[in-house]
Amino acid sequence: MRKILLGLFAAMTTVLMVWGFHLAVNAPAEMMQGDAYRIIFYHVPSAMVAFLFFAVSMAGSIGYLAYREKNPTRALAWDGWAVAGAEVGVVFCTVVLVTGPLWGYRAWGIWWAWDARLTTTLLLWLIYVSYLLLRRFAGGSQMRTSSAVLGIFGGIAVPIVYISNRIPGQHPGPVFGGDSSSGMAPEILRPFLGNILAWLCWGLVVLILRHRLELKQQAAAARDAEQALNA
Amino acid sequence: MTSALWTHLVKDLRIEWRSREAINSMLFFALLVVVLFSLSFDPRGAFSRDISGGVLCVATMFASVSALNQAWAREIRHQVLDAQRMAPTSGSQMFMAKVLANFFFVSMVQLLLAPVFLVFYNLHILGNAWLLALVLPLGTWALVANGTFFAALSINSRNRELLLPLILFPIFMPALMAMVNATTGIFTGAFDPAVWIKLLAGYDIIYTTVSIMLFDTILRAE
């Protein structure tokens, strides 16, 4: 049943992605930037999804620590969310860090500026890569606890990054809820929201698949351990 | 200050007083970093003021990693750490004692390094020099509190000496950024370092609190 639901969701996501792409390509060109602005349909949704999944990872870490002693099976499921959120979040954050300079070179004439927003997003990416490294390096039963603790430390950095997003710098200011010049024309807003939805669904599909994979790996590891004990 | 914390602190200080391993190795390492940077960047005049804040912070950061690794490696020998786990005191007291001891060691290194630094980089401080007495301890605290915590976290992993900088540096970077900007502001007098000092203080409060709360979890991780 779950498999069928996931398959349906994946099919719906594919349709959404095609629709989002269609909207993004056919949206009218922007007044100042021409076609270069279209990166906003990929760059901004990816950033949103990355931040959301880092939050999922932090929630997974907290859940793991909370259930570690009371309910080990449930704790392992939370740990699965922690690793899935971090891994998929890093992928989306990589997309942000790659698409950003593409636009920056066109709009600013330089690939990278050490502006507060860029720097903090890069820092966030580094923190979660170090989280994934810790999971590789630290072996044994303590790995999950240690990485859950690091996941919480990393999650605390996310609001710091968010606050620095509102410090004025070279990066475009907040498009929504900023000053009076912020906001979007409706004919651009619709494709933008459509793409956010499409990329969010796509991210969720990958996240759920990664979580299922992690649960299977945990089960396989438990089976191997049991076989080694009985041999 | 409770007695368990005090006992741990006195013990750590006494061990260091007898061996002087941490301070000597850190001091020499930091000196090497300062010399390496001055060889590679040829610091003179205004340029030296621009980069010296960063060099000082990075030198301290690299140097402290060796001492932080040592701090817990000592406890592993003869299963001391296992005994500590069974002791009926909370782990956070042992953690705070180690943070205080390491804070003292790193601050000593900075004090001893300061004259060398002023000579090599021909520094004339243009801002409020006394603010350094606020920025350096705050930055050092951020480094040492997180470093002691992550050293304990990586103690049971393979390649723990390698792992510590890999997980410590990314988390420490916001504090490093604040520390470098604040010291550069003080050295050059070009801008007000107040906002960076506030950021650093906030970082210290948040991460020290979280470290104290989670230390028992990683100490008794098995």
C-alpha cells in the first residue's frame, strides 16, 4: 500500500516538475535582468528545500536522542530521518551554491562575493558535510548518538544563517516581506510558486526514498550482527 | 563552583604544570603559523593591520587542536574515562573543568605570543586596544568550549585526531568570522566592532549552554 502511494506521489511530482518547467520557461522576461532572472525558479526553491531538510535532520537528531533508551526501534527510524534530511539537504544546498554563482557572474560580473548570505550558506553546507563525515568516521554503537549531537549543533546554526539573510549585503534583498519595492508581478509569482511546489515534492520523494533505504540498511546490519553472533 | 568541578580543574592544571605538554606544543605551533604567514604574505604597514587579526585567530585555532586532542587522550589511558563515567557526579562538571583549564592554556599562549606578534607584524593598533581584552577571551572561549566538546565526541572514533578539526572548524567558523572582524576593526580602527562582539557573546552563550546540556549524553553514549 505504502509503495503504491509513494509511486502515485512520484508520478504526481513528475507531472508537477514538467508543469513547473513549462511555466518557468514561458514566464515573461524580467524588466531589468531579461532572461537571467529565471534562475530564481530553481535557486530559491532549492534553498527553501535545503533549509527545510536541515530542519528535518535536526528533528530526527532530537527524536533519536529522546527515544534512544525508551524505544530503540522508533529511535532508529528518527535516526533515518536525521541522515536522510542531512544528505538530501546537502544535495539541494549544493544546487544553491552552484546556481548562485551562475547568476552572480551574469548579474554582478563575479562568480562569488563574500557577502553574509553567501558565506553563511556555504558554512551551513560545510557543517552538514562534516556531519556526514562524522557518520562515516565514527564507528560502533556511539556513531548515532555522536552524530545526533552534531546534528543538533548544526541545526542551531540554521537560525543564525536565517537572521543574517536579513543583514543588507550584495545578495538581493528579501523578495517578499522586505521594503516597499519588494514583491513580484503576478505573472512571475505564479510560475515561482508552482516551481516551489514542484521542487518541494521532488525533494520529498528523494527524502522518503532515502529514509526507506536507511531503514533497510539498518535491518540488514542487524541481521548481519545476529548471524555473526550465531555462527 | 562545586567541589567536583574544582577537583577536576586542579587535577588538569597540576598535570599540565608537571608536564607543560599542552602549552609548549601550542606555543611552538602558533609561533610556526605566525612565521609561516609572515613569510608568505610579507606584512608591512596598513596591509599588516588588515591581515594580522585573522592570522592571530587562525594561529590560535590550529594550535589549540593539538592540545584539545590531548585533553581527553589523557583520560583514556588506564581506563580513567570509564571510571569517570561511573563516578556519581554529572559529566558537565568534568566538561566545564576541562574547558576552564584549556581556556587558561590557550589564553597563556596568546599572552606569550602577543609581543612576538607585535614585533613581526609591526603593529600600531589604531582602534580601542582595550577591546581586545574582551574579544580574545570571548573568541577563545568559543573555540575551547566547542573544541573540548567535540574532542570528547570524537574520542571513540577511528582517526580521532583527524576527525576533531573536521567537525570543529565548520561549527567554529561563525565565531571565527566574528572574532576576525572584531580584531580587524580594532587593529585598523576603520569600523566599530560592537556588532561582532555581540554576535560572539551570543554564540558563546548558546553553544556553551547546549554543550553543558548534551555532555552527559556523549559521555555515556554506549
